[in-house]
Amino acid sequence: MPISFEHVGHTYSVGTPFEYAALKDVNLDIREGKITAIIGMTGSGKSTLVQHLNALLLPTEGTIRILDRTITAGEKPKKLKSLRKDVGLVFQFPEYQLFEETVLKDVAFGPKNFGATEDEAAQRAAKALKQVGLPADIAKKSPLELSGGQKRRTAIAGILAMDPQILVLDEPTAGLDPAGTAVMMELFRTLNKEYGKTILIVTHDMEQVFRYCDDVVVVADGTIRTKMEVKDFFRDSSLCKSMNILPPALIRMKDMLTEKGFEIPEEIDDIKSLAECVAGQVNHG
Amino acid sequence: MGIIDVRNLNFSYDETSKTINDVSFSVEKGTYTTIVGHNGSGKSTVAKLIAGLLEKEGGSIVIDGLELNIENLYKIRSKIGIVFQNPDNQFIGSTVRDDIAFGLENHCVPQEKMDEIINTNAEKVRMTKYLDHEPTHLSGGQKQRVAIAGVLAMKPDILIFDEATSMLDPQGKDEIKKVIRGLHEESGLTILSITHDIDEVAGSDYVVALDGGKVVMTGTPHEVFGDEQKLRQMKLDVPFSLKFARELAKAGVKTDKHITMEGLVEELCRYRSNM
């Protein structure tokens, strides 16, 4: 397991009147080479959890194992710098953090910080821009000249340039239109399938979870409510409903049809099979 | 003539391209109109032109019988309230109460009247309990509700929402959509909402679709969202009911075009009971 949490807790402002336990007894294993969705309501502790993944926050209880490092509450952590190279964390609205004169310089900033020479950093940046699907001629432009979607891809390239093994993204499609969202999700799929990155995505969009992710982790009240494979999670809508989550459209359609007396087998999980199943039960040409 | 009448509107941010290219449409008083289009299609620019936040380059905008020009600008602004996308960019006060009071203070409303107006409008967006709260302790949805109360306090006839729900979580989105719908139904306010939310579009009276700064389609949600090919051309989301209808057709079942799943399931049930 590239990432595992054992009895991890995180309490903010310990010993003050603002003391607040954001994470409580979290036990979690993330599978290597998979895309894992992290879902949960605002305030559930998702962001706190995610910030532990590259040690921006340290646990106040328990142990976290990330790749070959171990971070234990109360002990001085080691090798944090290299951890931050291996686990790339992309915050919400990362395009707000672009700051260099040109796209290439902005993307090259990370590798340079981790000791790459000017040339190496530029090469890595060019490769990362290619990975996120930006055309080469954009490299010399100012980030300010780019569209919203291009800016976001530039920001993600800045993380990829450090060649992380694990990529963590906090609501990477927030504020994008449907077309921009699809392009972004396809990008993560490519990074996962072709470049072998382990990917974690914090999202509210169940269609994304359903279409693109392998595993789903539900965070509620600072603990892990559920962790399972996406295909099991959406087998029917009962789990979603019990957690106040709007299931994906296909699952809602299955529900509606079943309610009206159609016989819809549980294991159907694509639109084509569902249509064929329904077609067999209606009398219409 | 509608309460908003836009004729041959033109605008560009720079010389290289036209952001708004000969746009015309009309919004009837008391209706709920949605504007759809992908990022960069010119939706937000149109909203800002209507509210007089940007100056048009050509064409005309008439609001409630008044031509939008420099003489009428303030009269027209008093008729229009606008709520933007980012909840954090439009919270000015140090508490919810101060934030709602901001516009009233600018209009020199006396203190005793102000309290009453604040209370009434906080009630409309169900934020009465939070009047003395600071913005840092509010969720995105709550902040957007405060923004709505702030513009309602100015008693506008028209409310414009520029992707007011797109940065919120599902719960926040639902809260805001309910508040907007309630205002429309109870107070008869004219609503112009720029949105990507297919459910919100389906519940609106009229849709204006923009692409590349031009109006490419107008009509009822059914008319605009019934055409899957056009939607794809405009880079908009296709409702699940349309995608499913296409798969059904491939499997030999032809149905009408539905923009909601409920409509499609109802039709399927009719064929089933004929068996």
C-alpha cells in the first residue's frame, strides 16, 4: 500500500478554547496505481485528511505510512522534503497560485526548488506541459494570457514537473464547464493509465466518481465512514441515500424504472445494457 | 417589449476578437430565464453589460422601458440586483448584518428602517439566526444567501445570478436553487440566471444559449435541450434522459425527447402497460 493510516487523529489548536478534532481514529489504505475518490460534505474533514498526505499537516495521533516513510504523532518527521516531491498536492483553484512571468518558468519552479539545474527544470517543465495536453507554443506566454482551463492545467503541470508518484487533487474541476470538466478528468485517467500515477481526487461530483474512479472513500464527521470499490458503492442507491448523496444519473434511472415495476438486474452499470434491458420489457416499435 | 430588451448588442475586451457579437434577446417580466453556454461563450459579459458594469460598444439595452445610458444608469441599477459566482469575493461586512446593511448605508436609509429591512430579507433567505455571525464561520451556500439578501434589500425588480451556485457543494447548490425559486414564485421577481445546472435549466421558463458571443438558440428548455447534436456543438452537458433515449432507439425503442428522467420513465411505462 503506498498510503496507509493507522488510528490517525488530528486536533487543531490543542489546549486552547478553539480545540477541534477534525480527524478521529482514521484507518485507511489507498491502493497503488488506482484512482481513489474522496467524498464527504463540507466540513467533514476531507481537506484535513488530504493535507496529511504530503505532511503539510502532521497527525496529532496515530501513524501514517506514505511510500517508504513513516510519520508518527509526537515524533520528529524525517525526509519531508522528498515526500513533498513524491506526493504532489494540487489545491482548489490552483490557477490562483501561478506567479511567474511565463508558463514555462512557472512550471519549472518546482523542479528547480528540488535541486534540478536550469536546463533539467526546463526539460521537465516542457514534458509536464505535454502531459497535461498544452501546446508547446504556450510555454513562452504569460500565465495571465491563458483561459481558465489552460491556467488550471498549467498549475497541475507545475506539480507533475516534480514527477510525483502520487497525485492528490482537491476539487480539480470546481468552476469548470462540462466540457472543461471532461477534459480534466480524461487527463487524470491518462496520468493514471499511461504514466502509472496513483491518484486521489476530492470531489462532490458523483458522475466523476462513477465514471473515472476505482475506489471511493467517504469521510464523515472526521472519520472514514466507508471505503470500497466504486462498482460496489453504486450497485444500488441505498448506500448513497443513507449518506445523503445524490447517486449518478444511471443509478437514479435504474431506481425509477425499478419503482415503476421494470425488472432491472443489480449488476447493470452501463447505459447500453440498461437500454437493452428496458427495450426487452416494452412493447413498442 | 420585455422587462429586459437587448438588441444587436456588441462588445469586445480587446481588438482581436468580439466577445459579444450582435446579441438580441428579450426577457418577459416575471419570468425565469436561464442563459447557457460553455466557459468563454460570453454569458457573464452579457450579464455585466445588462447591469451597466461594462459599457456596450453598439446596440441597445432597454430595462423596464428605460434605455441604458449614462443618464439612466443609476435608475436602472436600482432595478437590478446581481449575485456573482465566488462567495468569498462579495462578502464585504464584518458580520452578516453589516453585509446586508452595506447597500442600505450607501443609500442613506435611516437606522430604524434599516433594521426592519435587514430582518425581512434575512428571513427570506433563512439567515435570521446568523445575523451576528462572521463570514469565516459560514459555508459557501450561506455566504451566497447573504449576498442574495443584500441585493434584495435594495428592492430590485430583476435578479441576475452569474453562476451563483457553481462554486458550492451539492448541499449549498440545493439551498441556493430553492431560495431563487422561492423568490421567483412568491415575490414574482424576474430572474435571469447564468448556469450550467441542467436541473435549473429544466425548471426555467425560457433559455438563451450563447456560443462564441452569439445567440445560437432560444426557446423553452425542451426546445433548446431537446437537440443532442446542437448541445454537443455548444459543448454543453447532454441530459441523461436524452443519452438514454438514444440508446433505447438503438435497441429498437423510439421515444419522444425528454429533458427529465421522470418524463422519459413515464413514457416507457405507457408502452409497458400496453403489453
